[in-house]
Amino acid sequence: MIPDNLLPDIFAALMALAILMYAILDGYDLGVGMLLPKDNVHQRDVMIASIGPFWDANETWLVLAVGLLLIAFPQAHSLILGELYLPIVVMLIGLILRGVAFDFRAKVRQGRKERWDLIFKIGSFLAAGTQGFMLGLYVMGFEHSPVSYLFALLSATGVIAAYLLIAACWLIMRTEEDLQIKALGWARKSLYFCMAGILAVCLVNPLVNDSIFYKWFAAESVWMLVIVPSLALLTLLLIWRALGDVRVLQDKYCLQPFALVVVLFLSCFVGLAFSFYPYVVPGEMTIQATASAPESLRFILVGAIIVMPCILAYTVFSYRVFRGKVTELRYY
């Protein structure tokens, strides 16, 4: 029997896993949408084909994360969605534009495909930018001030850069010839913006939030201060080295950049989670205080134990089935 006091932490961990999976999986397909070139229809087709079997299923993790927040932490769900109502609407508009454009580009005449590709690109920017903006507002504790909004804009820029980086590395792994070479160039450029964004957020975050400053620089947290930034820095150096080696275009090495970026996402996420634990709403609501009744959590946990392995299983299965280089995009 799981003790009552552990149930909220278990659900917080499940929600964290869902958010991390969404950031990685939907991050690269949002990034691919943002990278669509204007002057090459064939490359746009190949890029969209590279995410075609996955992009819709990747959003399952976002639905799961919001569902867990609603069921396990209803008070926090009400507060968070109330504070982020407008950017959430913009994000949903962006996701809807992507879904509509993805289908319509395959059904219109060739001359009109460019219009829907542009809409797909705009939707990708809207979704990625608002996710970063919401993250910034969350980090600032939903404070309504010029400093808070400036930090949110900085966070939005950093998330866009991170999504562009993981998308470019995805294309290095999944494409060939000219597009693969172009993706390598995109990855090199986006890496510098991503590095700048991570550094800026790491420097600004403790300065604008006293609780984060004391959490990281307390004597008992020195080990985290050493391990997490060191892992992130080492990963950035390894990514920079991998992208600087032309062997990354070979099938034997093309997986390395994407795998390293996943490690970078993981290290940044661990740092973020450590900064706010045990709060589910920074400075206001702790995981224990806002959790549902233990009887409800225990009942819901049975469903979560069944559903999450199923989602993981079909995710692994789909990526295994559609592994390898992208072939020509066809609709049947």
C-alpha cells in the first residue's frame, strides 16, 4: 500500500514525465514547422513527411499533462489556467492552424500549397512562442509587471531556439543529401541562440526570484549546483563538437546530435523541477497542499498505471515502425 503522503509526489512525477515527453517530441515537430523553407517545395514535403507519422500523437503528452493537473491538483489547475488563459488560447489557435494546414496542403492545387505551408509555419511559431511565454510567466509566479513580461519574452525566445535546435538535429537524423546539409547549418546557428537563451535564463532566474536563488545556493544544494549546470555545459560542448564534424552526416553518426539535445532538454528540465519543488504553483501552492484526496489519487493511480505504459508502448512502436530515412511524401 502506497502511503498517503507519497501519492501527490507520484502524480507530480507523472505530470513532470508527461511535460518532458511533450517538450522533446512535440518540440522537434514544432521546430520542423518553423524551419520550413520558402523556396523549396520538395524540401518542405520531405520535412513534413519526417513528422507525418508522429506529430499528432506527440500532442497526447500535452493532453495527459493537463489531465493529470486537473485530476490530481484541481486548485492549481484552476489558478494556472486562469492566469494563462490568453496565451493558452493563442497556443491552441496555433495548434489548430497546424492541423488544418497539414491536411489542406495535401488537397489543394500545387500553386496554393505554399499558402498552407506558410500557415503551418505561423502556427508552429505561435505554439512554440506561447509555450515559452507561459513558462516565463509561471517561473515569475504569474506576477503582472514589466519585468515579468520581459522575462516571459526572453523565455519564449529561448524555447523557440531550443525547438529549432532539436528539429534541425531531427532532420539531420531523418533526411539525406541537400536537406541534411541544410539542416546541419540550421543546427549550428540555432545552437548559439539556444546557448545564449539557457545562459540568460540561468542568470536572470535567480536574480528575479529570491526563492530560486536561496534554493540553488543553499549549502545542502551545492551538489545540484555542480551536477546539473556541469551536465548541461558538457552536453552543449558535445553538441557543438558533433555539429562541427562532417561525419555527423553519415548514417553511423547522424543520431548523435539528436540524442545529445534530448540529454540537454533533460538536464534543463531537472534544473527547473529542482528550482520549484515542492511547489506546483511557485510561491503559492505546494504539491501536498493542493492535491486531491488520497482516496481519489489512489483510484486515479490505477488508471494512470494502465494508460501511461500504453502511451509509451505505442510511442515506441510508432518510432520503431517509421525509423530510418524519410521517403517521398505520399497520401492515399
